[in-house]
Amino acid sequence: MEELKTMILSDNETKVDLLNNEAIAKTIVSLITESKEQPISIGIHGDWGAGKSSILEMVVNEAEWVSLESKKKYSCIRFNGWKHQGFEDSKVALLSSIVSELEKKEKLSSKSEKTLKKLWKNINWMAVAKSAGKTALGVATGTAPLTLLSSTMDVLKSTAMTKEGIDKAIESIGGYLRDAKITEDTSSNKEFSEFQENFAELLEDASIEKLIVLIDDLDRCLPDVAINTLEAVRLFMFTKKTAFVIAADESMIRYAVKKHFPDATNENQFNAGEAFANKYLEKLIQVPFRIPALGEVESCIYIMLLMVGSVLSDENKNYIKLREEGLSRIRKPWNVKSFMVDDVKKILGSDYEKSSKEVLIATQICHLLAQNTDGNPRKIKRFINMLLLRYEIAKNRGFGDELELAILAKMMLAEYYAPDFYKTLPDHLDSEGKWDEVPEILNDIRTMSEGEEKNGTEEKERWYDWNWICKWLGTDPEIMDKDLRPYYYACKEKIDYFSGQTFRNDLSEIVDLLFRDKMIIVSRVEDLKNLTNQESDQVFGTVTQKIMEKGQFEVKPKGVDGLTILVQNRPELRKKLIEFIDFIPADKVGVWVLQGWDKAIPKDCDERNRLNQYFDKLKNNGTKVVKEALKKI
């Protein structure tokens, strides 16, 4: 096989738009700029993996571009709620993060530095108020947080217990209380009003037209953390020149609201539940954007772009053209068309050969993968990443040449979306790892698609889901006559699907049965029919090996009758029976070999020709007795 360059796709947020989500980012920034000084809150809602974080990245890009074009400063700050989950107070964490990031990003004047100090004092007060019950009682009773009184402790540790030392300690405590204003009016509303004034002054001094705070991963947080962060956002809704863009799964936020406010009731004193959660979100999020799930054809375009992007860089000019063409198609979902191989070949030009395998695989797996991932970009990307990773590992383990990437993808589709079938399939593979039921199934599919009725095709008892298998087998590549064992080993992370293939005790019993008299074997023919393909292969191989080891063929060896009855009930073993007969030395076999095969190898089957060829060999190389018997047949 040719060498394949494998590049694992990043699962992080990206600025490269493959889904036309840039349109949402542009709209969000337009709303922010048009809102002038008024505060605004915008929600980006979608399921896990829908692309919310990537849209936030695109908002940053668009805001930077608008800043350059308009000569106005639109400053973006990222806040990840999940990363700050360990903080005691989520509100304080958000406020601290915003002020800290502004301090890092912006070049502030000396006047702004003074305003910053005021803001940190405001935040310190809120932290103490939270820990000490929002009153000075915490300090009075000695319960103030030790971390916030570290300066006092440092003074106490560095001085002796003298009048002078005590005076210094009291002076330090008094300074702390004055800075944090514990002894003044402890109204949280008054304190936050001052924070807003100081914050507005800072934005003015820094010449910021609008501060855009991007909040991500709230739906990963514990309910209390998520709600406290949203409550902090609510406080900012009265602060000019601010915009909050909150990316979160609506259903998870609703759950957090109901969990945090379990006793919320309506005017009739009934639990408000879902209605309260909806109202909470409606009041907090002024403009909600819901990311639509990808349709099947849109998913197919996305899969093609991902697969080609696994070997061509984002900066590749032809890949950029392919992305642009893909986006132009996605923009018209009512008339969207999937990529055909010829389309991609024409657009990629000289780069097509580098990605021809990926293009073919994308074409083969896209519809089935799209149907089973609910149009979720992250599910699609993770499937492709696992496909590329497993192929790379197989190469490093030394059996990459045994795999075709397209068939590996097909087997992974079964593993992910038909797990019961996938786990059972190894029991139906023959000794060469092939699934010999495939031709019959494909024939049934063709028969049914042509609208014909064939011996109750639809009513056959099957061990797999017929509808799913029709779709799976109906997609390229074909797996007929393919050894599927390497693909199971490539996917073997938790379960060894072939670990049970050592010879079982109950199979040993079947082997012993086949060496007994015909009547006894016939009485247990159902046991032979109930064997899986793999088990019947094992039994057949074991019996023939025992017969060959004895090496006595003048009279019919014990076990031959058992083999013929087994093959009579398992026609897929006819080829193996012929191979066994052909191995019997022509110059040592007795006349028994000339009869008794009709039920196992009927005269109208293909294998009968091979049997006749063996008889012809006996005419030349057989014993004298066998040659004479052949003349009478």
C-alpha cells in the first residue's frame, strides 16, 4: 500500500470555517456595534459539539477586523466558566477575570491605574462580603478568610507580642478594613454601583468602544457555578459599553436554573419548573442564536472538507478553494448538493493525488456517518480522528499493509452504530476471517429492491438488523471475500473479539460425535446446524486433522461419515470437503472413496467438478482395485 500522511484533526475551537458559522459571528458583532453604548447579552445555543466555541473564536476575529475598519476599539475577553469552577465565588471569579484580562491587554494611563486599584478594592469587598456574610460580623468574630487577612498575619508573625507590635497589627487591620470598606455601608447594591462607575471610567480611559466578554463552557459547570456566573452577567446588564456573548447548551442551563431554584412558584403557588427556567433565560439573554444541526448533505460536505483537510494544510490554495465551494453550497440548504469525486478533483487540481484516498473514503462513508451522528460536527470529527489514529497505530504495530482505510471506516461505522451486530460478527466469520453470508444478503437486497418476492426474503429469521445491514452493506467498499480479522484487531481497545477462539469443551463434544456411528450423528443434527460459521470451521478442521494424522485410507476412516453429515447441513464447507478429499493419497485410498458424497456434494453444485477431477486422478494413479471399480461406475 502507498504511504498515507495521517494528520489528526484538532478537536479544539477553530477559526477556519467549514460550516458557514462565520455568518453567525458576523451577525453577532453587527448587533454589538449597532447597540452603541447600551449593554447587550447574546446567547449562542447548540448541543455539545455543535460549534459554539468555534463561533466565539470567529467573533474575536470579526471584532478585530471591525476595530481596524472603524478605528474604534472593540476589546474581547474570554472567560471559561469550567476552568474557574473551583473558585469559592463564581461572581467574583468573573469580575476578577474581566479586570485582570483588561489590565493585561490594554495600555492603561496612570489615571486608569488608579481606577484599577479602586476596582480591585471593590472586588475584595465583594469577596469578603461573600465569605463573612456580607457584614463586618465575620471580622469582628474572627471568621474572616485567612487568605484575605494574610497581610495582617505577616505583621503578627514578624513582631513580638509587645505594645508596639500590637499597634502595628491594629494599624494593618484598620487599613485593610478601610480599603475593603467593611466598616462602611455594606449594601451590596451600593458597592456594585461603585464598581460600575469605576468600570465605566476604566473603559472610557482605555478608549474602549465596547468590551465584549465571551463566556464558554458554562454547560459543563455544576448548576450553582453556572447560575452564579449568569447572575454576575445580570449585574453587568446595567453597565454601559459591555456586551456578553454566552455559549451554552440551553437544556443544560435550564437544568441548572431548576436545580438552583427548586422552590420557584407561579402566582398560583405551583412549582414553576420549566416555565421559570425559560423566563430566566429570556430575561438574561436578549438575543438568542440557535446553531442548526447539519442536514445529511451538509454533513457530507463537512466530512469531505475534514478528510481532505487531514492531508492538505489550511493554507493550501486549492484546499481554500474547496472550502469556499463547500461553504457556497451550504449557504443554500434548500438546494445543496454533495461533492462528487469529479467536483473535488477539478477544484484540487494538482493536489488531488495527495488526497485521492481521503476523497474516496469521504464519498463512501459520508451518508451513513451523517445519518448516525445527528448532524453533530464534533461527533463527525471524532469519528474521523479515531479512524486516522487507528490506521496510524496499525501501521506502527506492523500490520498497516493488511488494512484498507475505507474498509476500516466501514467496520468502525458498524462498531459505533450497530454495536450488537459488530460484537456478534466474529462468531460468523470463517477460518479465513471472511463473512460468507454476504453474497446471500446482497442477493436478497437486490431481489427486494427489484420488487420481487423470493421465498419470503423479508420473513427470514436473521441475527442482525435487516434495515441497517441493507444500508451498511449497500455502501462501498465491498467486504465480500475480505479478511475482517485485521480490522477487529485495529479496533481492539477494550475487547478482544477473538479471545474465545480457543477450542471449547462443547466443540470437543461435537468433534467426538462426528467419529461415532451415522445413526447417532443424525440424531443430533440440530447441534450441527446451531454451530456458528466459525465453530463449524473449527470442528471440520479438527476432524480432518485427526483423520490425516492416522494416515489409514484403505478402508473408510472413522470421522468421514461425520464430515459428510456436517457438510450436508453446512453447505458452506463443501469447498473444504473437496480439499480434504484431494489431500487423500490416490495410491493408498480404497474403493470407499468412490461413493457416499452425493448428499454433501450434490451433482448440480460447483464443487462436484472438483470431485470428478479427483476421480480422474484415481484412474491414473489409484490402486488396481480402485481403477477396476471406476470402470464399473
